[in-house]
Amino acid sequence: MATQTNKTRTITGYVADLLEHPRWVFEREVDFTSCRYGGRYNAFIRECRNCQFGTACRWLDRNRSLEGATVEQLTDALETAIEHLRISHQHTKTCYCKTCRWLREARHFTSSHLK
């Protein structure tokens, strides 16, 4: 998916690469062992809407495969991931954990390329 031309990444490839970290975080944080739907989010099922992992599960279900995704779909996934990780990882501004570094990079990208 990440196409490179003369060592210059496309925006689509860059965003797809950025989305790898939230996918890893959500897959690590969401416990599907007791999910009778196998981690397939369904907005019409009350259990899904009320599940403690609902937001992350919905994100994972929508973004399992990025193959063929449009730039708009990728940026929507990125903005949703930024918001979710911002809320769930409320660290200090001086924190340099992997998620905080990712948030800085993703916010910088969105502010410079999407606004």
C-alpha cells in the first residue's frame, strides 16, 4: 500500500503507515475473548454500543484492511484515532512514550496537510 517514488512517500502511504500505531494500541487494549461477535462492531446491537471497547472496536472493524482506501477514508481513520488516543492517553505535554510521540507526529501531519 505504501507506494514510494524516488524515496518520497505518497500521502496515502504516509497516512497508512501512521495508522499502524493506533491499530497496534487498539488490538492490544481491546479484549475480544468474551465478545460473542468476534470483534465485529455492529451499531445496531446494544452490547456493542455499550461495550467498554466500543470506540476502539468500531475503529478496528472499520480499518482492518486499508487496501484500496481513499485518502478521505484514511484521514477520517487518522482523525478518529487521534481523538481516541488523546482521550484515553492523557499524559503530560513532556511525556515521550510511543503513543505521545505518535500523537505529536499525527497532529503535526493533520495540521499541516489537512486543514
